[in-house]
Amino acid sequence: MTGSDERNGTVAPAPGRKARRVKIADIASAAGVHPSTVSRVLRADPRGRISESVAERVREMAKTLGYRPDAVAASLRTGSTQTIGVIVHDIEDPVYPPILRGIEQRLLERGFMTVVGNTGYDPHAEAEMFEQMANRMVDGVILGTTRLQDPVVQRAQELGVPLVSVLRSTEHLECSAVVNDCASGMRELVDAVVAHGHRDIAVIAAPQDLSTARDRLSGLRAGLAAHGLEVPEERLFTVERMDVEAGRRAASTLLERRPDPPQVIMAVNDLVAIGAIQACRARGLRVPDDISITGYNDIPLVDMIDPPLTTVAMNLSEIGMRSADCLLDRLSAPEAEPQLTRVRPELRLRESLATIGR
Amino acid sequence: MTGSDERNGTVAPAPGRKARRVKIADIASAAGVHPSTVSRVLRADPRGRISESVAERVREMAKTLGYRPDAVAASLRTGSTQTIGVIVHDIEDPVYPPILRGIEQRLLERGFMTVVGNTGYDPHAEAEMFEQMANRMVDGVILGTTRLQDPVVQRAQELGVPLVSVLRSTEHLECSAVVNDCASGMRELVDAVVAHGHRDIAVIAAPQDLSTARDRLSGLRAGLAAHGLEVPEERLFTVERMDVEAGRRAASTLLERRPDPPQVIMAVNDLVAIGAIQACRARGLRVPDDISITGYNDIPLVDMIDPPLTTVAMNLSEIGMRSADCLLDRLSAPEAEPQLTRVRPELRLRESLATIGR
DNA sequence: TTGTAAGCGTTATCAC
DNA sequence: GTGATAACGCTTACAA
């Protein structure tokens, strides 16, 4: 029974299906006014002032007839769909859901809907998806798959499609971006690692064509440099994809290569860190007694794994909301200069990082 | 450079912005044919057969001018947006991303886009969201928030909007649904619990207005009955929301109520189970030495927590794909009878379930 | 095989 | 204040 009273007055469509949809013209003739008047009333158009009596009658009629505006027709006329597109690599990657939630929440407040597309890490799919969305279905795009040089960003400029990059940015900030402040997060993490007595540090990084991966590595190096340390060549490894399996393989390689394991493995993200933990265990190392591991992201449940993972928590839903704000700004001011917004993350110290007696 | 050759022939819009968008009429006059001919060529309309020479010329022109079809205009004309809506409670709930991925993947293959909406567990938001989507923006809806009696399902019928329920179903199958086979999953789990020697079993269930919650509880009872067991009133608890916090509170209450803890707590899902683990620990109980815990869902990382959680893995992406298939079927055959599809889950035995010596 | 013309439902811009 | 009218860009009978 909840909410059913909201539909009071709605004429149930005759059981003989497919009741023709009520349109503005129907309301107009029922209320004895012109369609344009109805339109003005329903959109509360501030220009054409309508007498309250007519407005009342029209609203009444609209409700009685069960009028539902046709968003497609309105879009064709106005050139705006009140919809924005979000492109992500893989919605199962735990960084995306909180971002999407932030985006969606903010957009909904402003009357926008959100269409989502997965690329499955395929640049071709990404381009294709963008084209589809750009074909007038969306008013703008939030790109969560941005590479340092990204053809999609360029294409968006060609087409004049408002675009904001989220989570990553392009090399020369060709478009506005809202990112995590990876460098500062990494520095805090490095400070903690060093403060725990670690000196022999191995790193599992990711391909440097992603700004996140690059910022994390450079932040890490900067942090170490501040302590007079560095990452020797043979302690630096790279994964192609940032998942558990890749982390496991990289850590295995890492542990094979030298007889003595490092004191700590700093992974480019939590999934890779988890893979590293598994690889260490597989070789009989205890974590964190024999070797410490750090991640990045603080994805759900990493505080519950064994051992709880030391990591850096991005403020993902905030990043999402900011990117939505940013896109909405661009819709109203398309010519504005691209802006880079950095959202600060927070260090999460947990048991996977042990203190080393010196 | 990848893929840029695909845009060969595209005339870069003059730097003097806002190049008017190329439309079918432009191609028509450029190619010296009628717009309708262009339309037929571009949609590869099988009826109006076009001479290959004209077709060739038109395609050529379209490419040269950088034509991009206007999806909105086409939708207004055809009445189809090639878009479907998915409504979920909270995209951060880990059950949804794999489902969305399955849905999106399948729909994309068939040329559909996916718009997603979060309700935040608010029935009013759910109804609102459905109305928005139904206002001609989508060809159909996949509902992931279905309650046993769901006004949205009824509303979809009124409006003639094709709708498929995913993950849950309505009481009397008013619409097609693709669900996990909760009952059979629970039975398998109960068999395992009993086989491990447990007899004193506490249950944290969820409100029975969700079909999943109901099916799990009835499956659990049926499973126990098969072993001549039951859940006494004082061992049955209910959480309002299925998250960690609620699980923690329920388990605390449970442990307070009787001096002796049960041998095992079977939680309605993994998050609740994790809350239960935390509550047990907070009261000084070791898991699984002093008390066993089981979950349901096998969300990411529950195999990595301490202790690894015994649970049941739904086949979520398959559920997603099937629901997409089901919706597409309904688009072509709207009058078909509602179908219930059950997808079988798999038991995941892990350390959180200990063997009890008898 | 191709052209003609009539919309799809809405809103913007005029007039009155 | 309200009405008339013309698009928005595309598709599709129907004609030729």
C-alpha cells in the first residue's frame, strides 16, 4: 500500500493493453488550452507567465490522465539528454563502485542519469563506447580509463563533448581531471615504512602509462629520497595488470631472483599486495614476521584479511562526487580551462607492516 | 597512434569551434541523393534495395563528412532507445558489480547501453528512478531491488515496460526473474555444517520480505529438518540491513543472551558473517576454535580474511547475463509468460567452519 | 531502385 | 498571458 496513494487519479489503462501514451496535446485539448501552454506550465517556464487558474487546471489534467513526459522528444528539441556517460575498465575492480556511487548520487541530485560502460581494458572498446555515448545520447562523459596519452580525450575535444577524467589524468592535462593525490599518499606510506625500520625495500609497480601508477612510483621514490634511500633496479618489478594473479607472479619472480627476500614489498595496489602475500606464504615466508607487505587503495575487507593490510585509503566517493561536479561545471562553461583536482588519501597502518628491530 | 587510422578521412572541424553537426541531409545533398536513401544505406535496410554504386558513394560521403547518427532523433522516430535500465540498492554492495558486468557485457553484444541507478535502499527512490527510466529513456528495466510485493513491478505492468527481476523475485512471479538457487545452496551448506559435527546452530537471518532472505532461511530449515534438527526461537536473530555493522550487533546480542555460545553461527550473507566474526572476537571467542561461522555470497577477499570464510558462491555474472538475455527475450515477445530461472551456486568450504569432535 | 512526405512529442520564437 | 507555428534529425509507408 505504500505510495500507491501517489497515483490517485491515475486512470488505470484499460486491460486491453497498449493504451496509447498520453502526450502534451492530450492534456491541452482536455484542459482547453494550447499545447505550448501546457508545456510552459509543466516545465515551470519562468518566461511565459501563466495564470494560476490555468496552471492549476493543466496540472490537474496531467495528473488525471497520467501524463509522463517523453524524455526522448524533449531531448531532440533541447539538445540535452540529462544523461552522462561513465566509462570504466571493469566495474568489478573495487575502486570503481564507490566512484560510481559518488558520481551517480551527485548527478541524480541535479536531475541527471548515469550510463555506465565497461571496456574490459580494451582501448578499442573504450573508443567505440565513447563514440556510442557521444552520438547524442549523453551530455558529457566521465572517463575512468584515461591513459597518459588518450585518443578518447582528443576525440572528445574534436567533437566538443564535455569530458572529465576521473582517477587518472592525461600527460598535459588536456581535460579536467579529478584524481587521488597518489604522490602524497605514497610519501606518507614510505615514511611509515622507514619509521618501522625497513631499509631493503622491493617494489611491485605498474606500467607507467597510467598516471596513478606513475605518481605512485615517483611519490615512492621521492619519499625514499627524503630518507636517503632508493629502489635498486633489481628490487623493482612491474605487473601488466593490477590484480591478485599478477601480484602473485611478480612476487614469485621477485623472491626467486635473490636468495634473500627484501624486508618489505610495497605493491602498487591492494590486489597486487594480496597476490604478494600469497606468493610469500607459498614460499614459506610468514607475513609480517619474515616480510612486510603494503598495498594501496584500502579496498573492502583488506582490514579483515590475514594479516590486515597496511595501505592507503583513497577517498573514492569524494573523487566521484567531485568529478561529477566538475563535469556539470563544464556543461555550463565549456570553454573554461582544464582543472586538476587532487583529493587527499589517508594512511591505514595495519599488521602487514611489522617493526624491524635494528 | 593506435586506432587513429580508423578516422582517416574525417575532416577535423575548423578550430573555430562548434562545427554544426553533420546530418543525413548533408550526406544526401553531398552525394546527390535523397535523405531517405542515405538512411536506408546507413541502416542497411534490407527492404529498400539500394544499388551498390549509390550505397558506396553514400558510405564514402558519410565517412568523409564525419557523420555520426543522432541516436536521440532515431529513438524518437523508432520508439526504441537501445538502452536498458538497471536499478540496484547500492552499487557498493559487492553482489552487484559482477551482475552488472554480466548484464552490460551481454547487452553490449546486442547493441544496447546500460543505465544504472542506485536507490540507497529507499523504496521511494526506487519508484522515482523507475519512473524516470520509464519515461521513454529505456526499452526495459532490470530490477535488482525487488521485494516480495513490489509496487514497481506492478507499475511496470501498467506502463507496459518490459521488466526482469534479478537476484530476487516477487511472491507470485508477476515478472520474469533470474535468481540464485538459494535454497539448494543453503541445503548444501547445512549438510556441511552438520557433517562437521555441529548441532547447536544459531542463525542470523534477514527480513523475510526479500526472496533471497526467505529462500535462504527456508532452505536452511529444510536442510536441518533432513537431519532431524531445527532452529530454536532463541537461536534465531534478524538484521535489518545485511552489512558488517548489523552482523556485529546481531552477533553481540546473540552472545549476550545466553551464557553458552552456539557451536556455529550461520549468517545470511558474508558481510553479516564478518560482523559476527568481529563480535565473537570482541567477546574473546576464537574463530573457529571456539565458534564456527558461515556466510553466503563468497564476495571478493572472503577467502583471504582471518579465518577464510566458509560460504556459498553465487554465479553472479551468469545471473547477470541470464537476466539480460531474459529481458531481450521480453523485448521481442512482451506477452510471454513470466519465467523463473534459478542459477546454481557452489559451496566453498574454508577454515571458518571447524570440525567438532563428538 | 529511389523519391515523397508525414510524422515521432517536445519546446522556442514569434505573434496577438 | 496565451496561441500559432516551426523546427529538432531521423525513419518509413507509399508512390513512382
